Amino acid sequence: MSLDLAIRPARNLLGALRLPGDKSISHRYAILSALAEGESRLENFATGADCASTLACLRALGCEVKQEAEGTLTIRGRGPQLSPPQGPLECGNSGSTMRMLAGILAAQPFSSDLVGDASLSRRPMARVIEPLTRMGAAIAASGGARPPLRISGARLRGIDYALPVPSAQVKTAVLFAGLMAQGETSVSEPVPTRDHGELALEAFGARLTCAPGRISIRGGQALRPVAFRIPGDISTAAFFLCAAALFPESNLVLDDVLLNPTRSALLDVLSSLGARFSMLNVEDRMGELAGTIRLEPRPLGGARISGAPTVALIDELPVLAAIAPYTGQGIEIRDAAELRVKESDRIAAVARNLRALGAEVEEFTDGLRVPGRQPLKGGEVDSFGDHRIAMAFAVAALRAQDKVVIRNADAAQVSFPEFFETLEQLVER
């Protein structure tokens, strides 16, 4: 049953948070734990439905996954060979689960079916099917190379693959497949994407060769188990940082947050808009940086986001667009056509919701432009079943002139089930 939720305007945002683990890292560490020889212990694992889908699939592939203390789990790996599943592997809404699992299933000596919900079943999979097929797997898909996928594993051979579209998920899937392939597999990317897959492989003991724009891995390497505390999700932190940036007297501290340079572009954009940050207790955790962020709000100016920064900000663009009416000069986003094939068409969803709240928006094929100095009225918006749209407009609603009702707000459970409760704890009215 869908949930409609009313968000009332706020006066301020105050408090300190420690967020659930980063979703991108949680997916990758869980999958590699399944391929390691022995038991891995993962603290602060992501709480959302997407990562739960990954764990459910790993259990179906014969891995023992145990929940210990809250947020901590152990995964007993099976080495490179998993068990044939007894039925379809249910990926839910998670494109990360489907694409990255495809990489390891391509090398298994059995066939498996990857299925998803209605939203995931509309998302393009050709970008992962093509390289894995070149490596030797047989993959059947629905019309338009969309889920469900039937993967018939094979003895894979290494390839040299250039990503036609920047995608950390596809890069990771190919590297995971390359770990179990004969020879060397190399992936080249046109612009840098998040490097969690490479860092995770190295944390589990794999050797990679990294050069600017190119990563190589030799097949046949065994993985060792790890004990790792996953830093707080920076993409989830983005919603709270953007919310705090709307209030000149806000005081927000986020503890133990991921600060990986390939994921911290949001801090650069908010800085360019005028916000200021203090970084405390920064540490290197198996290649991943983590630390405490304190936001020092300032009046927000304007920004134009295009090119490589768009790739780095792909998860944070909806919330940046949602707060753009409250900036001085507005925000323009280009080179973001990838947003149209996420859980929803995020460009269309943001534009429609902003217009429903009284804002002017110019929509492009690859982005949008939202002028600044636009007061948002109250009204009704829709998440379109997309967790990031639901959370983005909860943030925008905090400065609206009247309450905003978010239809299907429960979509937020995909990445952060506690989001609305956590936001409410920080708000002053």
C-alpha cells in the first residue's frame, strides 16, 4: 500500500547524525564477501531495500548471511563457485543488484534468472549484457534488452572493454567477471566514475593495475575475507546537507560519512553555491575516506553543472534541482540524459513536481534549468515510485509556503527507510 506524507514548512535544521552505510559500498562488499574464502564481517551495512535484495540473492546462491548486532552482518563466502539457485533471483528495484550480480553469474557453471519489479523491468541492461556476452556468457533478455535476464554462465575470457556510457555499475560488473575469467580484463571509461569496485577488490586482496581512465584485473585471483565498517552514505547525506543549506541559522553535523573523492562532488557544488564545510576526523579505511562534516550555511548563489561533474553527481542531481528555486541565481543541469533511465525519468519527475509547487522550469533532453528566487507554494507532488524524488521533495517542502503532500513517499524505503523520521528529528518549527 502506498503512503502519502505531508511535510510542513520548517524554521531551521539542527542536530547531529550518523547515517546508515553507503549503499554502493554495501552492494560491492556483500558480493565480494560471497566470493571470498571464509567469513567477512560488515558493520554499518546499508538498511535500504536495494541492499536487502542483494543479500537475499546471495542467500539464494548458497551463502550464509547472518545479522548480528544492529547494522552488522557476517557473510560466509563460498569462493568463486556459488550454488545454483532454486528459483529466480529477485532484485526488487535494485539495478545495482542486477548489473553487478550479472558479472559474477556470468562465470558460474549454471543458468540463473534475474528478475525485478515493474520499475527495474523498464531499465536498460544492454550496457552490461554486451561486455559479458563478449566474455563468453550467454544472456537472454526481454525486448529492448530489459529484465528479466537469463544468464547461462561459461568459462569467461578476458577482454579489453571501453565503456560507451559512464557507468560504475557496468565497470564493476565487468571487473567482477574479470576476476573469474581467463587472462586479463581491462575496462576504460570516458570520464571517471565512482571507484568503489576497484577499492573493494583491492581490500579483498585482488591485485589491479590502474592508470588514468583504465583499470585491469587478472583472472584466477582468490579473495580473502575482510572486517570492514562501511562509512555513512554520502548520497543520503546530500539530502540533509541540502536541507541545512536552506536555513541561515542551521547547525548540522554528520559523523562518519563517506568522503571518497569520486563521490564528494556535492560538497564542491554546495561550496560553489556559497555553503562552507569543516572536515573533522578524516581517516583512510581500506582506501575509502570517511570523516565528520559540519555545514556552515551561507546565502546560496547559482551553478551550472555539466560534463564530468554531472557523472559524479548523478545521484545528487534531483535534490540540487529541487532546492534550486531557493538559490539566488538558480541551477542548470546538462549532460544528464542518464537521469531519464533511472528508477523514474528523474528529469521529467523533478520538472513536473517543481511546476506543481509553482516554479518555472525549463526542461531539456539532457537536463533542466531552474531559475532562482522562486518561492514554492504548498501542494501535491509524486515520488513516481523513486526514492530520490521522494526525499528531494521532502527537502524542498521545508522552505515552501505551505505543506507539501508527497504521494507514494514510501519509495524512500529503497535506500533509507528511516529518512522521514530522521528528517523530522532535525527540524525546528
